[in-house]
Amino acid sequence: MRIQLQSWLLFIPFLAIFAINMVLVSGQCQSDQQSLLLQLKSSLKFDVNQSVHMVKWSQNTDCCNWSGIVCDVGGLVTGLNLSFESISGGIENSTGLFGLQYLQRLNLAFNSFNATQIPSRLANLTNLTYLNLSTAGFAGQIPVEISSMTRLVTLDLSTLSLLGSALLKLENPNLKELVQDLKELRELYLDGVNISAQGSEWCKALSSSLPNLQVLSLSSCFLSGPVHSSLADLHSLSVIHLDQNNLSSPVPDFMSGFSNLTSLRLSFCELTGVFPEKIFQVQTLETLDLSNNRLLEGSLPDLPENISLRTLMLPDTNFSGTLPDSIGNVKKLSRIELPRCNFSGPIPTSMSKLTELVYLDLSDNNFTGQIPSDDSDLQSSGRCGRLDCTV
């Protein structure tokens, strides 16, 4: 046994030298990968004065050490971040980009591609799990080829709307055709894309194809309501952003069944009826924004002490009744916006317990009494950006 131990001790230095050599070799960018990146740089039009990443790329250094580049242990490029690079064109002819076959993450967000179409050749990057083209200046029909990128986990095609008109649209393919094969998708951001679909259509398209979806962000997508019950099949949803769509319907009760829900944004949706009180009981909920739904009625129920609520926004709704004393037990509350509602009654003294509160607006209601003394100096101390209350 002693002889065997001595033999292993003698062998350890050789193992160490071998491991070091392996690390050095695997950390070097492969020459073909570096050539593709340099081709990409030469084909893109970008402002060198604004560039953060590409302006630093040089053939004299290892591309795995370049800004915005991630390589695997074999020196293959797996991540490319060219967000905020002031790129204005040239992507459609960028053979270097489409040749990076090992890419898993691609971020081209916040560029200025001057209303060019999203290149269909992106589908050549079959290993992509993350694709972010948010606010990159693309326009027109989203190419059908995106639907063949079946390994995608995150897809962000969000865009800005100009004067109520969307730059990007989903007609052919429509939403159903875009997502029907994206079974691995967990995060979908299509904010500002013109989808123009009825409630049953867009809800069924999502629920039938995206069983693992956790983040659904479809703000300003020209969607109609009502929200169909099929959406309840997406049990893993944690983020639901449907603001600025003409849903013109009540908030469905089944939304209280999303046990992982952290953010629900339904502002400017023409909501009607009574808001389900059970949604206030979802313990994981951090953000609730129902702003600017004048026909939406409701009241604040007793709030459980262990909920995660941080932001409560109900301005310009028809919420009424009194504020429950239990609001002071929601320790994480940092923002409360309740202006121009129909609340009444005394302001709970328990609000003095909200030590995380930085923004409070209770204006244009029918409250009585005074803001608790412990909160009276919120504005002057900088803890509160606005402290208005009609009493």
C-alpha cells in the first residue's frame, strides 16, 4: 500500500502539467471562429465612436478574450452580445454571423437596423437557446424561419410602436405558426408587435404549444379579449404583461391560480367588471399594475402578512372601499399608487410600518384623517418621491 501511495505522489506533478496544458489549449479561440467574427465586424455598419465591443476586436488577440464574446472550453464561440453597438446595417450580408454554428446566445438588442427585415438566415443558427432582437430597428413581417429554431428558451422580438403603428407584425406566420414548434420556450417577449388576434386565438396558440412558458410579455400587441380560459393551462407562468391591449373584458378568476405569479400588468386594457380579490392572496406576487381601467371595480381585501407585494398601482380605476389595516403588514411594499379612485375612510395607522416605502400617492380620493406621523416626513427625507393625499 505504501509503494502504491508513493507511485501516485510521483505521478501528481505530471497530472498537474497535463491539466494546465489542457486549460491553455481549450481557452484559445479556434482560428475559423476568429475569422468568422472578423468577417462579421467588416460586414456590419456601426459607429466606432459609440461601439463598446466590436471596436476592440483585433486579429492580434485571442477572440475568446474579446468584449462581447463567450467561448466554450474548446474555443468555440457560444455567446455573442452586440447590444447597444449603434449598428445600422449590413446584417443581411453577414456571412460571418450565420457561420457561427455553435452560437447558443445572440443579443442584437438596442441597435438601429433602419427598418430592415429580420434576416431569415438566423435560422441557420440551430443551436440558439437565447435570441434577443429587442428594439433593434427591425421592421416588417417576422420571418417564418424563426419558428424552426426549436431549441430557443428565450425569444425577445419586442419593438417600439410609432404613432400607434407597429414596426413588426405577425401575419404570415401568425402567432400560432410562430410558436407551434418552440416547445422549449420559457420566455416570450413580443411587446409592440402587431399580432391583431382575438382572445381565444392568441390564448389557444400559446397554451397548445408552450407548455413550459414562464414569462409572457405581449404589451401593445393589438390583442382583443376576453382572455380565454385555455391560458390557465400554462401553469408555470410567473410574468404576465398584457398592458395596452383592448381586452374589454373582466379579469378572469383563474389568474389567481398561477401559484408562481410575480408580475401582473394589465394597465390601459379597457378592463370591466370586478377584479378577483383572490389575486391579492397570491403570495409570490410582487407587482400588480391595473392603471387606467376606469370601468374596473374592486376593493382591497385583507392582505396576508407573508406576501411578496412590492408595487401596487391602481390609479384611474373604480376601486373603492377602505384601506385594510393589514396593508401595514406587507413589509416589502415600496410603491403605492392609488390616485383618482373612489377609496374612502381613514388612512390606516399601520402604514407607518412600511419601512421600504419610497413612493406613495393617495390623491383625489375621499380619505379622512391624516397620514400616520411616522410617514409624514417621507417626502422631505427622500424616502417618498411624491406624497399626496386628499383628506
